[in-house]
Amino acid sequence: MKILVNIARIVVSLTFIFSGFVKAVDPMGTQYKMGDYAAAMGMEGMLPDWLLLGGAVTLALVEFVLGVLLLFAISRRLVTKLVLAMMVVMTALTVWIYIDNPVEDCGCFGDALVLSNGATLMKNVVLLCLATLLAWKPLLMPRFISLRNQWTTYYVAVAAIIGIEAYSLYYLPLIDFRPYKVGANIPKLMEIPEWAEPTVYETTFIMEKGGERKEFTLEDYPDSTWTFIDSKTRVIKEGYVPPIHDFEIQDARSGEDMTEQILTYEGYTLLLIAPHLEQADDSHFGEIDQLYEWCKGKGVPFYCLTASGRKGIERWIDVTGAEYPFCNVDETTLKTMIRSNPGLMLLKEGTIMGKWSYNDLPDPDELGIRN
């Protein structure tokens, strides 16, 4: 029994430490995932961003610290009960997402390790069983450190995880687990290998005629006497999905597709990325304008990528006096590209050469541009 308890202790504690760490490295990613959960519960827009971010920061802190305390057998009775309580809640949540599939993945390990909802459920059931064993026999876990040093371990764990979270929020994630990391070539990550099977979709069209509604496929699409009502697309067969997909850049004014022009440009391109200009920090617009003027003088293309519409763009121009061109990109794509609103990304022929938060904008000389 003692061996089983301590195997459970190591498995559960390391899982909690890893889960808390990857969330702390990317707290904004956890915030976005919490927003997805809120939307699935019919609460979209009801919870402010600061509350979601606070929840993300707190969750990472709690998971990491509980993992450390469990690993070192500190406050064994209390900690094992808290871990069990968390696993009960997490398992119940996982049962829901497995049945209803409101989100594609639970976000348990951020972007570091993406699991299917089925795999997440199995993982949580195992952890729940192990946590139950630990709560039942907590005193079978020997302490790794003396009672005198237990509080020191607790404070070091709290300080370490808060420091990681603060750094990742003020600058950019300490470790970038997403496909848009420095050194990644976006066009290559969009390719589908020859050996890969594509995902097969089926689209059905809901049509109406004389008060009667029917569903049709492309093969039996009706004539013009039927009125289009809606369409539905479902996956028939899962296939290979490239790390970067659905990546498209459109000129905000003309709607022209700018994707290939920007990704294949032979030289450097500077991108100002702001998922929502209405919520973007505008306190550094002077530095951004200076970078744009420098790029303009050097012949380096400079674009602002945003999911905002005309009103958001016009407001940003009024506030900052921006003269650079604007392009529209999917909101989720922009949030994945950089965890800063706004943030700066430097490309060279589609390869990401650098990324900066608005709190750490570079001087032109620091860009390393040799155009």
C-alpha cells in the first residue's frame, strides 16, 4: 500500500506541477480558453477580461503550488483533500465536454500538450482514482524535507510561479508552445504532406419552397425555385490538419487577399498585431509610429493585422494618427500568433524572426533588418 500511495503521489504531483507551469507560462492562453468555456455556457461577453485573466492566473498558481506541496508531502491531510476536490470538479467538467463537445480540447496543459476530450476524460478518471487513494492514506507519504523548511518551500513555490506569470504577462510567454514561435516558417507549417489524408467534410443546405423545408447536398442541389435558408458542415472523416491552417490576410479596405504577398515577400516585413483595436493598449503608439516611419524610409513593408472592423480601425487612427495599412485576420489566429494586444512580429520570407510585446518594443536598430 505504501508503494502504491507514493507512486500515486509522484504521478499526481508532477501532473499538477506541469499543468500549473504551462498555464503560468501562457496565462493569456488560459484566459482565452476560459472565455471559450464561458461562451459554451451561454455567458459570452458577460465575464470581463480582467476576471477571466484573474481566474487563469489563480488556477495556474493553485495547481502548481498544490503539486509542489503534494510532492514534498507538506500538510499531507489538507493538501490531499484539496487535490481530491479539484479532481472531482475537473472530472465532472471533463464528462460534460466529452458528452457535449463544447470545446475542441479542455486546455488542461495549454498548448504544450493538446489532448482530445476522450483522452482528457481518461486522464482525469485515473488522476481522480489516484487522488482518492492519497486522500485515504495521506500519512503513508514520507516527507522529503523537515517541518522547519516546509514554509520556505511553500513561499518559494508561490514566488516562482507568480514571477513566471508576471514575466509572461508583461513581456511574452517564457516558452512559446504555439506554431507561431520564433524561427517557424508559416508557409511550410500550412502545407499538407503528400502522404497525408485530408479531412473529408459534408455540407448540407437547408432550402425552402412553398412553406416546406428540406436538406440537400451538393449532389442533389435543387433548382432556383427553392430559397436558401441555411447550411451545415460536418466532418465525415478526420484527416491531417497542418499546424497552421485557416490563415488568411485580407486588405481591410479593398478585401484583397494579401496572404501570399506578405508571406512570400523577399525581404523583411513588420507586422503590428492587434486582435481587437478597441481593447488594444495605445500608450505606446509613438514608438509604433516611429517604427513605421523607419520602415517606410527603409522600404520595409509594415502592416497592422486586426480582427476589428471599420469603426475600430477608424477609432485607432483617430487616437494614434496611424498611417500604416490595415489588414483583417481571424481573431483566434491573431491571438495565437502573439499574446499581446498589440504585439509586433518580424517576418522574413514567411519566417518569424522576432516577436515583441507592446511593453518591450524594439528600437529600429534592434530589429536586425538588413534591407
